[in-house]
Amino acid sequence: MSIWYAMLDVLPFQWVSMTFMKNALLAVLVMAPLYGLMSTMIVTGKMSFFSDALGHSAFTGIAVGVLCGAVAPMGVAVLLSVVIALLFTYVRSKSHQATDTIIGVFSSTMVALGIFIATLGGSSFTKFNKYLIGDILSVTPLEIGLLAIVLLLTVTLWVLASNQMVLTAVHPQLASSRGVPVDWVQAAYTVCIAVVVTLSLTWVGLMVLNSLLVLPAASARNVSRNLREYHLWSILIALACSFAGLMTSYYVGCSTGATISMYLAACFALTFACRRRS
């Protein structure tokens, strides 16, 4: 981190003198590519509300951790999100219900369970408000390190199995006929999404989390001509909007997660206007 701090200290901006802004910027540079990659798979697989279900699972895990007096409730949240992701994959493979229906079942169940646990015994919900709005300025170097490890693992997964994941998302039956282990591939990227969503919940906020996992790929889809451009544009859009959102929130004094979401929405509108018409 000392090298990162030294690099930013040479910049002629007031915010670089603040350690929390240096940490937040590094978190954005690590987190945005994760959201860009995850976004393409979520949009391609028509699972746009899956992140909501996982976010609710993470919130429930945090509530369980707090209730049990866990020192690190985020660990409980990650574990529960992974379990829910695997359970979702299993139910979807064994059910004839539409994916959005199954997502709705899990999402509504987990948010109800989370609120039930958080307010059990007349407890105040106020202490959980930070998970609804998020605060990226509170990110620590240790948390950034965890995100960097997840980014490395995600990129490795993409390099090794991106074609299999895309084919599985687009047409699971065709993927299975080509010898792709569909259940394992689906489990891998749902677990990956679960970990990313949970780790970034306290910084982005549950209320706007879904937009960061949908809008980058939705915007990229408007201007991409092939799969490579689709992934590249999604990552670049996520990076640009995340950086712009962080800087704007610093100078204006508003929620960083919400500001990033507004930039992503504006980017979608712009790319939609400039899309290639067939």
C-alpha cells in the first residue's frame, strides 16, 4: 500500500492527501473489472435479478452473524451467499420453473428472513442501514486485498472457461451436448457472483448493488460487435463510471454507490442512442 500511496502523492489534487480516498480509489480499480466481468455473464444468462437475491442472502448472513455475536459477520455472509448460490443452481437444474421465478423465490425468502432476524426481539434495524446504502470510503487495505484475490481468481476462471460459461448461459442444452459440464460451470459462476456481491455489499449498498451488475454489460451490448468487444466495453464502462462516481461523490458529498449507478444509467442511455441499428 505504501507504493500506491507514494504514486498518488505526486498528483496535484487535494483528495490524494486523504488516506481513505486513496483506499477507495484502489478499491474502485479492483472492484470495477469484477463487476464488468460478472455483468456480462449475468446479462447473457438473463439473471439480472440474481445479484439481488444474493445481496439479500448476504444481508441475512450479516444479520445471523451479528445475532450470534460473530467477530466478523461478513464471513458468515459469504458462507451463506455461497450456500444459497449452490442451492439456487441445484433447484434450477431440477426444476422446470423459469429462472426469474426461482430467483424471485430465493430473493423474497432471504430478504424476509434477513428482516425477521434483524428485528428479532424488538431490535432496531438502524444498525443495518449502512448495508443498504454502502460506504466505499470505509474500505480497508485488508478488504482491498481480499477483492484483489477474488479478481485474480475470476480472471483465471474467465481465461480457462469463458467459452463454456457463455455457451452454458446462452443454451445449456447445447452446451451439455457438446460435453460441457453445465452444472459445474453454472455452480462456478454463481459462487463467483455470490462472493463478489457479498464482499462489496458494505461499500456499494444493497439498494444499488444490482445496477452495478447489470448496467455495464447492458451498455456494452448496445455498442459491441462481437463477444470480445462485449467483455472489453463492459469492463471499461464499469471502470470509467466507478471512477467518475467516486470523484463526483467526493466533491458533491453524496453516496458513492448511488452516484456510480447514475453514471452507469447515463452511459446506458448514451450507448442506446448510439447503438447500431440493423
